[in-house]
Amino acid sequence: MTTTDFVEAAIKPSAIPTTDVSLFSANRSVGINANELYSRISEAAFGVLRYDCKWENVETALGVYNFTEVDSIVNLSRAQGLVVQLIFGYGDVLYTATNKSPARTAPQLTAWRNFITAAVTRYAAFDDVHYEVYNEPDNNPYWDSAPNASEYATLLSNAVTAIRAVKPNAIIISGGLSKPNASNVAYANTVYASGALASVNGFGMHFYQGAISSELVWRDIARVKAQAASFGLPTYATEWGYSGTDMSNDYTAGGTQSQLRQASKLVRMTITGWVFDLPLNVVYNIRNTGASLTDKESNFGIFHWNSTEKTAYGALKYLLNLAKNNTVTKLPPTASGSIPSLGRMVINRATDSVTAVWAIEKFTPTVIRVPLGLVVHDMVGAVATPMATSDANYYQISQDSGPLYIYSTRAQAETL
């Protein structure tokens, strides 16, 4: 363990506006009123809710569209001041072989366009309803055969045409690819070469990399941003997150270490979105999608299956409310792409500043020195207790503890 003076650990940041962070919802609430759940999302200062608008669920009879469930999501979200991002996907067995078979033939593509036209017409009066075309089209669970960029390009072009015909100024994002790997570089280039990205507003990517910390994905984000910029588009992080089952062996027993680790990673993932000026950074998921504590896919939520809060909810709520309507000075990525041992960010508020400092994973836990008289809060907003006090207060930070938030005047923040 090393002791680091906070002044020496700081890296000069640059100013950016805050960025919305979002949530993905595809499951009904359990153990809580839906209005209450959406109210908590709004209270945590999330800005966007991403939702699966599945073709098969809307068109259950030929040419008949039932938007009852989608209406509920749109209305609940808008009532809480949330932007809604509807994902159009996937197959519909009325037309396609399976519910994961995309439209390919001319009749199927006509039906696909008709479904999208019906949806966009229904919500055309709402500028706070945005659209994403498919989810992980490069990923076999969502595409019934080997990934085919040319097929997706055709599907995307047809969707964009349908959307723009109804709402020319709609916000449209391409379907987020499943991870920033080499094969998806080629996939994205193929979609771009087809012309399918010409009329979208953003390029979607998912930045899942297992359990590693978001800072270790910086190089991937920088590379994806450069590729998207060559398309003339900003990069939208339309989904990523961390499953509780990957955090620690104590997760199945309801232990605290796994919850702290998930919270720390999601907070730093949020900050990473600000570091890279991502216009959208989606936290997957609102709530666990099942009761099992051993199934990885069921445990990405910031709420448990019974809708009780995880530590991650409180940590994100604290950070996002600190940053809301304020500016953030951030730790910029280094020119060499190297990763510092400590992260630092300053939230500039009307009358004071809050400096966040955190340990970056894979480094030894560090003790930081904070001048006497400054209030320090932990990741969820509780007053932090120093491990030692003499000429200053000393605090230990680690990958599990998440950021410490140091309150000071703006002038003091400049010298920290």
C-alpha cells in the first residue's frame, strides 16, 4: 500500500458539460408499483430510458398493432421527465422464420417498414421519443444466423426510410454492436460503405468487457470514437454494465463486497462516459431480470429482482445528482493511452466544488492525503471516516470503495 499526496496524484483536467446516463428496461416490476420504480429512476437524475419495442409483441395479427405495453413505458417515462429510446427489433413469426429472424425478403421488409411506420406515427408528436434500430445485430442470440453486416445495412436503411417519412427530425441511432472487437470494425465499415449510416444521428456500440474496469476500456472507446468520427457520427454507448455474479463469490449469499464492487464499476463507467464526451451512456439494467443469484444474465440490475435497491443505485444517484445542471472538469485520457493509478474529476457547482478521486483497478490500494477542514463523503454520500489524522486527514481508496468526494471552495479545488 502506498500513500499519495492528493496534489501529486492530480492530472490537470479539461472542462466538459455533463452527459446523460440512461437505463434499459425490458421487464415488468416486481414487489413495487411501476410508478414508484420510474419515480426512483427520475430521482436518481437519469435522463433516458431505453426500451425494447419488439415487432412480435406489437404486431400479433397481420396488420394489427397493439402498443398497450409500449404506451405504458412511454407514458411512465415522459411523466418523470425521461427521454425514451425505443429499440426496433427483431423478427415476427407472422412473417419471419423465428422471432430472431430479421426481415430479409421484399415482403418481410415491407412488413418491417409498416411496423416502424405505425410506431413512429403513434409517437410522432413527442420529440422526447428517440429510436434505435435493432440491438446487437452482430450477435447470434439476436440474429438467427451468422452476423451479416450487409443484411443489417438493408434492414437499417429500410427502418430509417420509414422513420424519416413520418418524422424527418427524429433522433435515430444504429443498433449497438455487442462489443468493440476487431470483427466489429469490419462489420461497421461494411454498414457504412452501404450508405445505411448516412441518415442516422449516432453510431451505437456496447462496451462490455466482462468484469474489467471501465478505465481499461479507454483504448477501445477511443478507437470506436475515431471510427465513428470517420463516418461523420458521434459514438453512443447504447449499453454496458456489470453483473453482480462477476463481482465476488459473496454475491449469492447477499454479501456486501460484490455490491460495492458493482457500484464502483458503474460509477466509474459513468465518469468514463463524461471523459469521452459520449452523448449517451446506457447502464444495463434497471432491475435484475430474474430471481436467480447464480445466472449472470439475470443480475445486471441496480435493483434486485424484488425491486429493493442495490448499492449501485445509491452510488449512481449520489453522483448524478451532484453533477446535474453543473459542469464537470474531467480527467482526460493521456495522449499515449496509458492509464493513471488514480482518477480525478471536479464537479463545479454554483457555490462550491466537489472533487472525486478514485483508485483504478489493477493498482495497489492507495492512501490519499486531504487537507484538514474539508468534508469528505464516500461513494453513496455518507461522511467518510479517515483512517488517520495528523497534519491532514488520510483515507484509503481501493477498487471496491469507489470514489471519495471532497467538498471545497472552487479556489481550494484548483489547488487539490
